[in-house]
Amino acid sequence: MIAKSFSNHFHKILLFLLAFIIPIEHKYDKPLRHFSLLVIPEGLTLPPGFDVKIYFYPSDIIALLLFISLLFVFCIPAKKIFMEKANACLFLIVICAFFSILNSPLSNYFTVYTRLLQLLTPCFLFAFLSQVTLSEKELKIIFYCILFAALLQSGIAIMQYFTQEHLGLRLLSESRDPTAIFEVQGGKRWLFDNVFGTRAASNIIKRSAGTFPHTNVLGGFLTLSVILTYALIAKIEKKGLLSIALFVQIFALFLTYSRSAIFGVTLGTIIWFAYAFYHRQFYRYLAGAIVVIVAICSSLFFEQYLQRGGIVNYNETARNSDQVRIIAQSTAIEMIKDHPVSGVGFQQFSNVAESYGNKTGAHNIYLFICSEMGIVALLAFLGFIAIVLRGALRSPFSPEMASLLSVFIAFLFIGGCDFYPITFQQGKLMFFITAALIMTSYANRKKEQLENVQPDRAYL
């Protein structure tokens, strides 16, 4: 009993930690660097730029520990875990990935199979959360962990943007090189540069990325945290501090200049209020706060967004960016036509794309999955999405469920124009933790309903 109680607290601590460390996930490859070189088959010609390192993330270890605890601490039968519908869809994707490697030119290369660990990590997390019970208080703590991490990232992003310099946060995995840039005439960073006559060192403006591997991924994380903050504001009486926190996050989101994130958070916000309105819930303070914050930020960065393009107008910068995506997606469609069943091989899109005259990964998670792992994997992924959405829509209304559903749909939209929700470790954690929390909340509500019904039945 004591051991089980300790484990119960321990796994929740791991969940809270995992939510907080999403932005500072670090890839560890040095412990296995010599082994990585030894397992390269003799005579195998690897494509230029192929990463030969075997690596892991802290979240891989946490997810594995949580999954093992299901089997040996909570004593949940493996059959029950794997046969649950959403879990079955996810593990079917892993199976498709494995067979896609077997049918690929790199089938005899051990390192490619180790990449399956990063595919199993979100599956393990989802499986764990689908079998455990989280109280409303514990769900709230997870929301706050993400909020605190987002505020830290917002502070870093603001300093990066206004200094236009690398901050030297190597321990937090900050990239030394700008992940995305655009040109602004006069090097003006915001409205007050016109007022005070200040400017950046050059006309090339670096978009903020925080400690994420790309500025768009920071945008995705702020999309997650902003919409989760809606639920926290909706349920608290003294809203002042959380309103300030919301302002800081939206301000930082503007500094990413990420179109997918800004459109995603806009879509998520519309869904949040539409879902609440459908259930006859009205949050006037929250709506007013969002309007005021967006109006302030839009005024401060309107000129920069005009020159960045793609949101308030459509210019050459946005057109060139979109053209890269269109070419990459066209390449993915050609791959699917040529390899519909097994795909070109898990983690091998970029390598094969060169033979199609393209070196860029498909900025679309649906095409990416289908082109790498085949049509069965895509159908399993779509089935997973349908199950999660069904669980959300069948749940009673709560601000938390409104936020989780809105975030999930926002990421489905983002996945149509970017690939990080399934190719970056941080993206997978954000996407699948959101999905898992939806299913956990749905299961908890069903359990509460059954407990409330059972006494009546006994009485009858």
C-alpha cells in the first residue's frame, strides 16, 4: 500500500516535471557517440547531412518509466492497455513505422530503428494518461506548470528580440544561430523605435525562438499556453495577475511572427468561446482582456507585420515561404503515389526527397506520415484524432475541456502547414499530452457519472 501510494505521487511529479521541461528538452548523443559510429554497416552510403548519432531526450526516459509503472506498479494488463482504441491507433502507427524501415534502403542500419524511441515516447505518455486518474486539482497544476514555463520562455523571447542577440543560455538549449529572419526597412523592431529614434543593428530582424529549435515551435508552445491560460482566468476570482501573464504570452507570441501559431491561436480562441457559448457559458472579462491585449500588440508591431507579410497582407516574403511549402507537399504526394503501402521509410523523407528534386520536409503532418509510413499509418492517425475529438465533444463543459479541445484543434490546423507537431520532440509532447489530457478528463467525467448513477440503481 505504501509503495503504491509513493508511486502514485512519484508519477504525478514526473508528469508535472515533463510539462515544465518541454521548452528546454535537450538531445543527448555524447554517451552513445562511439557506438553510433560502430553500427554503421560497412559499404553503406548515407545521404549527405544524415544524422548518424544515436540520441535520447529526458522525456524519453520519463515516458518509459511511466509506461513500465503501468505494467508493474499499477498492474494493468498489457492487453487492456494496447486494446484501448486510441492506444491501438498509436501503436499501429509505430508498427507501420517499423515495417516502413524494413522496406527501406536503410533496413540494415540499426540507428534508424533507434529513432522509433522518439515515436514511442508520446505513445507511452498517452497510454499512461489513458489509464490513470487525474483530479481537477492535478490537471490545474499541469496547466500552471505549462504557464510558468511559457512565462520563462516569453521573458527569454522578449530579450532575444529587443537585443537581437543570442543570450548564451546553452544549458537551456538555446540556439546560437537565428532560426528565422525577415527584413524591416530602417531596422525598426516596434512602434517605439519610431518614437525614440532607436533601431536594430541591421535591417535584418531575428524572430524570437526562446530555447526552442525553431521560432515556429515557440509559437506553437505559446499557442498551447495562451489557450490554457483562458481556463485558468475563467475559474479564478482575482484575475489581475493571470491577465498580466496572458499579456506577456501574447506579446511574446507576436515576436515569433509565426503565421501558423497566430492563425492557430486565433482559431483556438474562436472555438473556445463558441464552445462555451454553445453550453450557455459567457466569459465577458476574458473576451474583453483578449481584445485589449491583441489591440495593443497589433498597434506596437503593425509595421513589422506588414513587412513580414502573410497575416495582414501578402507580399514577396510570404509568397516565397509558401512556395517552399507547396513544393515540399507536392513532393510528398508524389512519394505517396510511388510508395502507398509502406512509404519511403520512417525518418527518411528528406533523404528520398532529393531524388524528387526537393530537400525540404513536407510542411504537413498528414502528408508526412503517409509518405514516410504509408496509408495505413495515416488512417490510424486520423482514427486517433477522431477518437480524441469524440471524447472531447462527449464530455460535459468545463473551461479546462474548452481549452484542451481548442488547443488540440489549433494543433490539427498547425499540422496542416508545419511538421513540428510530429517531427520535433517538443511538438510531439505538446500535441499528444493535450490529446491525453482530453481523454483523461473524458474518462474522469464518465467515472463520476457512473458513480452518481450507481446508488440510484442500488436503491431501485
